[in-house]
Amino acid sequence: MMNSLLKRQIRKYLPEHLQESKDLALFLDAINKSYNTSDDQFSMLQRATAISSEELFEASERLKEEMNSQKKVIEKLKGIINTLKFAELEDQELLENSNSLRLVDFIDNQAKEIISINQQKDKLLKNLEQQNRELNDYTHMISHDLVSPLQSIETLICWLKDDYSEALGEEGKERVDLISEHVEKIDTLVSAIRKYSRISNLNKDLYKVNLNDLIKDIAIELQVSDTIKIAEELPIVVGEKYSLRELFINLIDNSLKFNYKENKEITIGFEEEPLFWKFFIRDNGKGIEEKYFKKVFVAFSKLENDYKSAGMGLSIVKKIIEFYEGKIWISSELAIGTTFYFTIKK
């Protein structure tokens, strides 16, 4: 539908002798092909981003299992060492004692098991890093290619409204507005995906960022200065302003979006730990069921059907926190509110 509209608009402003030109037909055919591939590109873009997010989550869970396995092995070794200490056997007696020899063999086997687990973990991490780099490059490339067709479609919609307003009638205008809504939805998704892929390419040269000024700017931008309360003056952290802004603005926006109370409240605070800053963002919103605590951080996951939301905000937050070598978790009560806790390495 949009391709035929584009043809009509081009022909409308061309001299008559050019309107049926073969060269013009070739030109329009090339434009058609570029639009026909945009849907396929967008589908691939969503899949690439979702795969990246899911693989990172699955790999994280596997690494946790391996760490727990290693802890169990280490506890076994500690028990054996304590047994040997209490036995107080001389070196020669230890070698001659058959039970001790079995203990030595057991320790040797456990040591080999730990080495094998570490090798598997290193291999998994290297493969994951390589795949994630490729997916991020792919995502960035496709999302960039989609920007131009989306802008062209939006321009065509404006032309259609201006040039054919009377001919469209009320029903026609409603359909054009519906097209515009879908374009806005795709634009929102592409924008969120570009932000998500950008996190992987953040500059490692960090600097001091005043979080009090950052939160103040966000509150003004979102027009919620009276809603946000800072428990105490926030610290100056070593980081990167773009990513920290995305981190806080997504969490604050999430707290606002799922709060239907007349008097919304958002409180931001922190605790200082030896190696990390531990922050919290607490709201008095509708709350989150515990079964969704992990799902909300997966790309494209939405607990409510909102076409203006890409379902990427909290996955962007999680990726930023991983960049700062921290972690994030949730505490929530339905109808009472939700608190997001997260850490940032000093």
C-alpha cells in the first residue's frame, strides 16, 4: 500500500513526459525492493536481540550451577584437609596407610575435576562473548538500515493527510492514523534495540558522574520533580553518563508506568559497601508477582499490552548493570509497591 502511494507522489510532481519513462519504472522498482526487505530485516533484528538476551541469561544460569558445583568440591576438600590435620600422621605413615592413599587419590581426582570445570567455563565464556559481539554488530547494522524507510513512511503519511484530506473522509483518516500508530510502534522498537546494542560498545574510559544532578535532570525531563524523593545525597560515582542516565531513567519510567495511584511516590537511596555502591529505587505502585521477577529482564517481555512500550527497558537496565560488574534484584508486594536493588562497582 505504501509503495503505490510513493509512486503516485513521485509522479504527481514530475513532468508528463517523464511519468511513463522506463527509467522511472526501474527507479520505482528499486524503491519497492528496499521497502519489501524492511519487514524481513525487522524480524531478523528482533530475533537477533532476543537471542542475545536469552543466551546471556542461560549462560549466567549455567555458570551459577558450575560455581555451586565447585563450591561443593571445595567443601569436600576442606573436610579432607581437616581430617588429615586431626590425624596428625607423619609423612611416612601417611604414605604407608592405605586409607590415606585413597584420600590422596580422591584429592587428585577432585583437583582434576575442578580444572575440567574451569576449562569448560572458560570455553563457554569465550564462545558466548564471540556470539554476543556478532549479534550486537548484526543488530546495530539492521536497526540502522531500518531508520530511513521508517522516516520515509512517516513522510508519506504526512503527504497523504495534507494532499488527500477531503478525499479520505473520517474513515480514511482513522485508517491513516492507525498506520501512523504502527509506524510509531516499530520506531519505538528500533530505537530501543539500538540503545540495547549500544551498551556493548560503551567507552571503557570512565569518569566521575554526579548522580544528584543526573536525577534532577531526569525528573525535569519526565516532569516528575514532585514525585521523586532522594533519601539522602547520592554519591559521585565513576562511570559513563549515557549509560547511567539510561539506567536510572528506565527504572524511574518503569515505576511511573505501573503506578495507577493518584499520589505516586518514588524514593531513591543507596548504601556504601567496600567494593560496590548499592542503590534502590522504591515505588508505591501496583507491584510485581514473584514469578515474573526474572522474566521482566528478558528482551521484549511485557507484563501489559502497551504498543508504546518496546519491552526492552529493564533488559537495557540489566545489561548496563552487567557493564558495571554489578547485579540487580527485585522485592515487591502486590498493591503495595516494588523496590529495585542494584549494585555498581566502585
